Amino acid sequence: MNVIICKDYDEVSVKAAEIFKRQINGKPNSVLGLATGSTPIGMYNCLADMYSKGEIDFSQVTTFNLDEYYPISQDNEQSYHTFMNNNLFGKINIDASRIHIPNGETTNPAAECEAYEKEIARHGGVDLQILGIGRNGHIGFNEPGDRLNTKTHITALSSDTIDANSRFFESSDKVPTHALTMGISTIMSSKKIILLASGHSKHNAIKELLSNGITTDNPATMLKMHPDFTLICDSAAYSDIHIGIDIGGMSTKIGVVDNNEIIDRCDVEITAGQTAEDITDAMAEVCLDFAARYDVQSIGVGTPGIIAHGKVWATNLPFCGFRLADELSSRVKLPVSVENDAACAALGEQIAGAGAGAENMLLVTIGTGIGAGIIMNGKIYSGCGAAGEVGHMCIDINGIECPCGRHGCWEQYASVTALKNQTAAAAKAHPESILGKLCRESAISGKTAFKAADMGCETAREVLDNYFNYLAAGLNNLIKIFDPQTVLISGGISNEGDNLIIPLNKRLAPFSAVKIAELKNDAGIIGAAALK
């Protein structure tokens, strides 16, 4: 497979037309396989222009079109007979007797398909076949399915194809439900094949084509078995590059993400005294540099705080009703989307990490406080802008006072801050213990109790047992409310691995799908880039 990547649709059209020109000038009686739809129109315009300049002669060329709607009259303005006449045949010197298009008016489609197949064979097969590709990977009207017909045949159009083609008709119910189309074997019998693709809507189909797999779920993947196959596509169809930004309290992580993989990155320090505009300027400078080197489609930003009505409020950043998306977009001239940082991390894990394939999941981040990203039906759930503030879920109405003004908030018992407080209290009560000794020797952290427990300290084990109970209490509430497929734990405490997960799953039984998040600090960047 030969791949030609162009900067835009116009260049795709020119490249394809040049190949056709070489084919016809090298073999004036070439048999050409032609396609319809919006993709080849630019190429047809280039060919007509070449003809008008005397660069190419179509007088001996024979053509076979890929397909035609069924049923449809030839003079219908949406028929492919009309399409080809308007976009190519009416502009060049082709002999009408050498033009072949399936008859959408036939009363016997099976006989028409058989005759069409024989006519292609009588002319020695197609020398050069041009193809477009559907959003679902169809070529011609060969739709995804368990079986693909090999020869020219009548086929029912998928709902996706009808929807894609409805823009050419008054409404989707005016689109014919069937078509006559060359089959995969007929197409593959062509001596040379060119596939054109343009625009981001074709990216997923092209991504599958470029993968290692061959599947009837994407008929275009069959083309990889052809000995002379060329893909010509623009950068929007070929790449899926976006910038993801993860804003933290002390630094901002910015990454270039291609197909959910970070291919370049930069950190920007956030310092005291910076204004919202200062932070935005610094991010914009990096984004503009990346955009100059990569074909960036959009920018996504994950930030702490509440996002509502296009404004951001964050207590640890100078964002107070700040229109972050608008301000950044005005500086970089690219589309910008903004979401809560925990939600972005959850999305990152859902598309590329431990939550891959889960349509409903939670990412619970445990650190100084507790927050959560919520994925429902495959999408971020934001509520009215503050969904995910699970750390302030009450688990004891008469409990510890929280800085938020309420009592018994979950993070007062199950955050890393809470674990450090519980560790300190136990060490003070049992100074003779291993835990007490460790606390005197070094600063208390979220790891201290785990380290002492590994050393056989019963006091530390009691601290952790109590802590796990608090953590499980909140998780159980979330599981009952959201009924997720999986719950992921992130934050520094997730480094404890099985020492954390095994006791949690035991307490949450029969639910046993609590796992450690995989992407660590990359989750927010990847999730932000996927906001689109």
C-alpha cells in the first residue's frame, strides 16, 4: 500500500488527477473505474481543466462507474448518470458509447448486475479504479457485514450511508434504500486502485484501514491485499492530532495527542501573582508553537473548579468567572473546549487506560481531598458544572467539621490528608510501635502506614483497616448511585496497588471492579485532548 498525505482536499484532488493523466497518456484506451459522491468532484474538475488545456484526451477511454442508486431514473438530478454528466462527462471529449453506469431503472436488477459484470470482463477489466470511502468504511456501496458479495450486485444501504447521502436529497426518506454496485472481487480485479479520503469525518475509517487488521466490518481494509493500491488523503483524514492541557495548582501540563498517544509535551509553571490572562498567555504561547509544527485540530483543557455557562471558577487559581475557552481560542485561533480536570482524567482512562471499553465508570482521585470524574453512556457527566465533588458527600452527619462548613464530609476520613492525620494520632497513642518510630524518624506521608504494616506493625494495620472502612463507605455510596462497570482509583495512594485494591474489593463485595488507574499524570492530557 502506498500512502500519499496531502495538506488539504485541493491537493488530494490534484494528486489523483495527475495519476489519471499519466494513466491515460500512457494508455489512451484505458478502462477507468469511476466513483461518485463529494470526494472525487475536485479530481473531476482537475481532469476537465487538463482536457481544456489540451493535456489529456478522453476519446478512446472507456469508463465503468462503481454504482448507481436503485430504483432511480437516469434523468433524476440525484442519479449518478446526472452526476457524472454534470461533473465530468459533459466537460470532456468522451464517446458516450464508452460510458457504462449501472441501470437504476431496470426491472431485473440481478440480470443487470450480471450483464454489467460481463461487460467489464469483455473490456479486459479496469486499468485504474478510483474509490471514495464512507464513514463506516464502505467502498462503492459494499457495506460492512459478516459477508461481502464479490461480484456486481444489488445491496441494501445502511442507515449510516443513507444519513450521509441525505444531504444530496430533500430529506433522508427521499434517499433510495438500495443500490447496484460493483462487488469487492470486481474492485480488487482492477489493475490499479486509488482511494481518496478527505476530512476528519473519515478519520476513523482511515485509521482502521491503516491498522494491521482486515475485516468485513470495514470493507476498505480488503484493499490492503491489492498489489497496486494507493491511498491519497488529507491530514485531517489521516491524523487525529489535538492538544490536551491539564492545569494544576503549580504547573500546567500541555501535550500534543495523536490517536490517544502523547507525541510531544511541555510543562508551564504557574507562579504566585499570575492573573488568569497571564496563565492563558503562557498556555497560548506553547499551543501556537505546537500548532506551527503539527496539524492540530482542536484544544481541550482540564482545570480544577466549576465550569458553567462558559465560565470557570477555581479556588486555587485566579479563575473567577473567567471565560477560559473563549480567551484561549481568541489567542490561538483554534476550537477550545474546557472541562473539570477530574472529568478529563476519567475520560482519558476510559478511552486509553484502565477503563477502556467501559461506557459507565468512575475515576476517584484521592489526594489532599477527594474528587471524581464521572463517565455515563461513554460521555463525561458534568451536571450543572459541579458534578464530581464527591469528597463533600456526607458519611457522618455528626462527624468532623469540614472547611466547607459542613460536618462528616468523606474527604475528612478517606483523603490522603485524613490518612496522615490518622497515622499521626496512632503514632502518638502508640509511640513504642513501629509506626511510632517511623513517624519520629521522618515526615508523615500517605505511605507511612503502609510501610509500617509491611514491617509487621499491628498499630499500622489497625490504622489502615479503619481507613479502608471509611474509603469503602464512600465508594459503596457512589456504586449504589451510579452503578458503574468499574471504579478506578488515582492519586499518589494508587501506587500502593494490591495493598489498596484487595481490601477495598473485599469490603465492596459483590462489586469487585475497583482498579488502579493506569495513565497516571497523562490521563488528564489525553482526556482533555479528546474533548473536541
